[in-house]
Amino acid sequence: MKISHYRFDDKNEFLIKKFRQLLWGTLLLSSLFMINIFIGAGGEITRPVVILGAMICSILLAFYLIKIDKEDTARAIVLWSVTLSVTYISWLSGGLRDSSVVAYPILIVFSALLGGYKVFLSILVYIIAVVLYLGITTINGTAAHPLPPLGYEQVFDVVMLTLLSAYVAWSVSSDMNTTLGQLNDENQKVIKSRETIQLMVERDALTGLLNQPACESHFTNAINNRKSDDERIILFFLDLDNFKNVNDSFGHNAGDELLIGISDELSQLLRPCDVACRLGGDEFVLIIKRDDKFDIDYYAEEVLKVITTPYHIGNTTVRMTGSVGIAVTPENGTDFDDIRKKADIAMYKSKQSGKNTFSYYSETLHEETLRKTSILNDLKDAIEHNLLDLSIQPKIDLTTGKMNSAEALVRWNRNNPYNLQPDEFIPILESTLMIHDIGKWCIEEACRICKGWHDDGFTDMSISVNVSSVQFMRSNFIYLVANALETSGLPAQCLEIELTEHVLMQDNKTVKSQLKSLKNLGIKLSIDDFGTGYSNLSYLINFKVDTIKLDRSFIAQVNTSSDHLAVVKAVIQMAQILNLRVVAEGVESEDVKQILVDLQCDYAQGYLWSKPLSVPDFTKELRQFNGNHDPQLHQAALPA
């Protein structure tokens, strides 16, 4: 919307208002003076009437100038015309003793308000000069300023000027009070705005907790204001376990509600000198100040209780766990970034220890972290230069004695300075995005290798691949599996994906969707290390599992422990009822093999037959083991 007539700011609006008031007041006063002159006419009235008439004309001209947006000119004309008129009247009458000079102070006030610096200064100098001149000439007798006789018209003039002065004083005072009130209101708004901005700068928008910069500032202040050497600043670094599953299963709004609920509960643990901060995502920091007798373990347990408290989100109850890392000043340092990183290191130690626990930072832990960092760098180099390999370990069909399945196992045999085994470096990879690259390569390579066996005539061979839970939960997992099958030409039923029980226990939409997609492709599903976790028979049915792998911890003692034998027997019988295959891992002796055969276990793998082999060595072993070097003869030997 275009506004054409409102081009003044608040100050100009105020000045125009005052100027109009002056014009109307002067016009009214001039008219009254003129009436007074006529009423009390006893002498010459021509010159006063002419003067007042001219002043009235100047006022009317000013109204016109205001209308055409020439306010400065209008103000100057009116102020000077009134000033000159007062001077002329006082000169003709009693000089300084004339009642008209009472108007001078009023004119000075209005010229200060309305005239601008130049007009005000010029009128002030002019009035002072006139007063001095009138006074000196009257005192010296060089100019005759006869004192007019006191009459009603003089009384009337003084009363009018007094009323005008009162009006000016009241008007200015009223406007000033109004302006001061408005300024006070605006000041309060500014103060509130600053407070709001300060909150926005210091607070996390979602939870209302302090953000990282404010957290650092509070920590620094707490360090600087320590009252004694016994006082310690304790930093708790908290990360929610598997928080992504909440967002994936219930949506981001539910995740936000959970974060708000946990933040509110954490705040209840704080004293006035403590703070809770959200660093971002599902990471929180608590900074508390206590003496050296404070029970940090107990407090950490209270923090974990807050996290594990059931939270009601909509119609769903969510139970979380968290991992906590603890760093203490001054023992672990006094710099915020340093302390936070150390608490972060301790937090990851808690995750590696099974989660839902707390750990303290220590120099030993620091050395472990440095070692892990070094390993990660070496792993990155190994990935970039294709230094990782797939080794193949056969699975033996205990019914036929044939080798018609195998497991692909990733190995780091080249340029491995720490000589790390998979159970050591895979968890390290899982803490980074590199696990996705490795997992993708493993699946693609396994499909290519198995298709090569098919091309050699061993078309009954299948291959299984271990998949990290981190990789399995990624949205593009099904796509990369399907792409690996398509690129290699391997039939989907010849690929088996091995998952741990932990993955299937995560009853959320992502897991269900991924498993359903795998089954729709025709891929086999195997549960690795069955019996070592929280085994739940329902998922064996719900997710249409094809194979369960008995962990080596059961198999190794099946020939020496009746308890282990009973467990293995029960699992095999259950699997037979559910029409599932059973693979026994870690078979290293003939007597264990025979027990498994007697229990009607389907498959076995272990050093009794072969350790994991390179692809060429395994292919050679495959031909020898199945008693046939000629693919065509091998094909003919297969049962109809």
C-alpha cells in the first residue's frame, strides 16, 4: 500500500502538532488583541491594527504553506512575524514596561521547539538585542517610550498572555509526559525483546535447555568461581541409545516429545548452581558443582533412571536407555572443549560396554581412543587400497556330507599393523560410516564369488553374509542387495543374510520393512549366534526365519556338559517343529560332529573341516571335497 501524505517521522508529527497549536493560539490571541484595541480605542489604532492584521495574514499564509509541505518556511515566517510584531508594539508603547514583552519568553520557547537551530538562535539574539536596546534607551532617555495609562485593555492583554503562557506550559508538559510514558513503554518492550533474544541465543529451541555456547560459558564461569580446591566441576555427557529407532518407528514429532520429556526430568536433578544443556540431536550435558565427598556414581545412576523411565507419547509407551560419560575438573583439565571431548570418549566406552551404563574418563581410556583412531586411519587406508579380503568357510550338510553352502567372512590380512581379527575391527568400523562401504563391498563380492561357483558347475552352492545392524537399518540396504544380485546374476535364493538376535528384537517399522523386503526378493534369512541374546521364539515365526546358527559357546561343550547338550538338543527339536534349518558353529572334533549327526542337526562348520580360506583355495577345496574336479561330472552326480 502506497502512503503519499505520511512522509513525516514521529518527531516531525510532534512539531507540526505544536506549530498548529501555536498558529491557532496566536490567531486567537491576535483577534482578541484587535478586539481589545477597538474596545479601548482612545487614540491611534491604525498602526496596531495594521500590525495585527499583518500577523494574522502571516498565520493564514503558514496554514497554506503547511498544506503544500513547506513547514520549515511556515514556521520561520510565523515566528519572525510574531516576534517583529511584539517588538513594534512594545516600541510604540511603553518599551520594556509594555505588556507585550511578556510574549518574548513564549516566543523563545516556541522557536526552540519549532524553529530549528538557526531560527531559534537568531530570534534569541534578536530578542536579547531588542531588550538591551529598549532598556538602555529608556534609561538614558534617548528614546521616548511613554508609559501608557493602566486600563482594562492592559489588564486584558496581560491576562491573555498569561493564559497563552499557561497553555504553552500545559501543552508541552502534557506532551512531554505522554512522550515519556511512551518511551518507558518502548523501553520495557526493548528490555523484554533483549531478554527474549538472549534466551534465543542461549537456549535450545526445542527443549529450552542451554545450548552449547551457553554451556561453555557456564562451565568457564563455574571454573573461574571455584571457592576451594575441594570443589569440583563434574561434566556428564549423555547420549540416548538407539534414539534413531524412535524417529523411524513413531516419527520425528514423537522423537521431539521424548527429548522434551527427558529434558524436563533431567532439569529436576539440578540445583540452582547446575545446568543442563542440549548439544544437539540426542546428546545432553549436565554440569554440576559439588565438593569432593559427592557420590558421583549415585548421581550417574539417577541420570540413567531418568532416561529409562517410561515416557508416554500419544498412545505409545517408549522406554529408552542411555550411555553416560563422566569427566571431572580439575583432575581431567579445565578447558571446556577438552573436558567435553573426554566425557564424550567415556560415553562411547559406555556404549561399547553394553549401553545403559556410565564410564569415567581416564588416561587408559584416552590411550584406547588414540589406538582406535590409529586403527580407523589404517582401516580407511585399507579400504581405499582394497586391502581387505573375503575368506570363505564351508558349511557341511551333515546328512549328505556335501559342501553346498559357505559363509563369507571379511578379513584384514594385508597391512594390518595391529594384527586385528574381525571381532576387534568390525565394532570399530560400526562406529563410523565406513561400515556401510565395507558392508556393501562384502555383499557385492559374495554374490560375485558364489556366481563364479555356479559358472564352474556348482549350482547348488549358496553363500551367507554377516550384516551389521548399523548397515541393515539404513534405508538403501534392500536396494544395494537387489543391485548386487542383479549385477552378479546370482539367484536370490542362493544368498543368505545373517543377522544377530539384537536386530530382530528391535520391534520397529524399519526392521519389519527391511525383513519383509528381503523375503519378497527370495533371500534367505539366518539368525547368527542364536541363544546368546534375549532369544524370543516369536520373531522366528513373525519374520519367517530360514536358519538359526547355534553359537560355538554351546557347541564346544556339547560333548562334556549335559546342560549344553540338553540346550542344543532342545533347539534342534524346536527348529524341526518350526521347519527351520540349524547350523552348528565351531565344530572342531569328530565326537562333537557325531553328536550333532545323532541329534539330526542340518549343517555344521568349523575347523574340523576347514578354517576360512581364500577364494581360490576354497574353490579348490570345494572340488576336492565333493569328490569331483569336473563340473559336468559334478552336475551329473547331483540327486534328481
